Amino acid sequence: MTEEKSYYTYMVRCSDNSLYTGFTTDLSHRVSVHNRGKGARYTRSRLPVCLVWYQKFSSEHDARSLEVRIKHLSKKEKEDMVTSFTRLHTTHE
């Protein structure tokens, strides 16, 4: 039996308070890569970054599609997503 692969769309908050959206199959590793300055060019000059939002998918297509849609949202819309995510995950822990 093979384990089903997971795909994630995620947002990290950079040191300048900007948000970066990406796609990965391993959240903790990807954040670590960003923080070592080996991730996206955008985040390299805005370290450290902190994971503030993510959504898990079973399909790479779905995860990448959401990444593209989020990148077209306004800063306020992204911040609203982060706020809702934070509330949901802090009230259920």
C-alpha cells in the first residue's frame, strides 16, 4: 500500500510584513529552505519568514491553481485569509 502524496499552498510572512505565496510537498522543509536564503528570490532579502497560512491538497493541480489565485488577491484579502486561519487554528488547539 502506498501513502498518498500531499501538496500544499502556503503563505509566509516576511520580516518586512509582506506575504509570499508558494507551493510545496513539505511545509516545514520549505520554510526552512526559505529561512536559509535558498528559497524564492523574493524572500531572500526579507528574512526571516514565518508560516502563517496553508491548505493541504491531494492534487498538485489544485494546490498550484490556488497558489495562482492567491497571488492575484489584494493584500487585504490575503491578510483576511491569514486572520481567519489563525483564529481557526488557535481556537482548536
